[in-house]
Amino acid sequence: MAFELPPLPYDYNALEPYIDTLTMQIHHDKHHGAYVTNLNKALENAAEYQDKDLEWLLVNLESLPESIRTAVRNNGGGHFNHTMFWEIMGPSRVGEGEDTMEKVSNFLESAFKKVGGYLAITSAFGSVKELITQVNAAGMGRFGSGWAWVVLNKEGKLSVMSTPNQDNPITSGLEPVFGVDVWEHAYYLRYQNRRADYLNAWWNVVNWDEVAARYDKAVKRAKGK
């Protein structure tokens, strides 16, 4: 069965003013849509892989025929990453007023205490504020296009990493909890070359209920390995 572009779980303008409406339209409809189209095209002549789910394809990339491996890596990764990205965002609940990282981190600390995963964060990073600092640093340190991730590492602890292009930590045997897109198409219309401003603003629209659910799922999957 062909892969399909999932609808956004909210309106295009739902993340304003942090992520603008036009960026969301182009990012979802054009960029994500192209990944889905190109992934399906790559699998057209590989019937034995057409019944595999997306996660299986990414986990088993090295076993795929060389003729489709790069296309699946890029487009399958793009589909997987963006599907996650839309789900872990939502309308801001941080509150009105001046946007500061202190305010955002205080809100997120309170939110995570309610939904779970707070002890894992404090154990790994010391504080939510330090988590934000490390993710932003990973995003800023990624040369060119890619992602910054919070993953459950092989020791069962949360850690921060980045990947190039549309690579996903799952290919390396890690459990991705959430990630932030630092390709220029994710922010350039509003922020131009100011990636740091985009990263700071992005934390206002993180859906921490979804992140907590993904963390719980990652822990269960890791225990089952």
C-alpha cells in the first residue's frame, strides 16, 4: 500500500506567531508531500519491500538494494521525521507576554511534572532549561541541513544528538523521543538566517503531552529489545 501524506493535526495558522502560516503550508504540502511521492516512486519497482512499514525500512536501510537505499533514506526519513514533527507541535500554551527562554523553560518544567518524564530529564540534564540549551546547541551546531534530537540512548538515558539531512536516530538503533527540524525551509520565511531565533521560538509550540507519550513508548520499546 502506498504511503500517504498525513494531514496536519491543526490549522496552518495554529503555530503563529512562532511559525508562520505560509511556512507551514509550504513545509507540509510541498516538502513533506514530495518526500511521500518520491518514497512511493522509489518502491515502485521493489515489490518485496512495498508491504514494509516505514520504521522497518529505516531500521533495515543497509539491507535494502543499493538502487533504492539512498532514495528510501532521504525520502523515507523525510516522511518519518516530518510526521513526528507535526505531532509534537501544537498551539502555544506557554502564555501571553514577552517571550523569554526563562518563561518557556519554567512552563515546560511545570508541564513535564504533570505528564511524566520529569525525573528522566533532571537525571540526564539537571533541568529543563539545560535540555533546551543542549538541543539548541545541537541545532546550531548542525552544519547545513538536518535535525536536532532528544533520544533514549543505549544506556536507557535521554541524550541530545543531531543528524544530517533526513537521517533519523532509529537507523542507529536509538529511540527518538522528539526532534526539531533545522532545514532552512522550516524557518527561512520568518527568520531568514537567524536559526537561533527560530530555535528559541520553537519551544513555545512544543506539545509536551505528545512528547511525554513518545517518551513512554520509547522506554517500553527499549525494554523490549
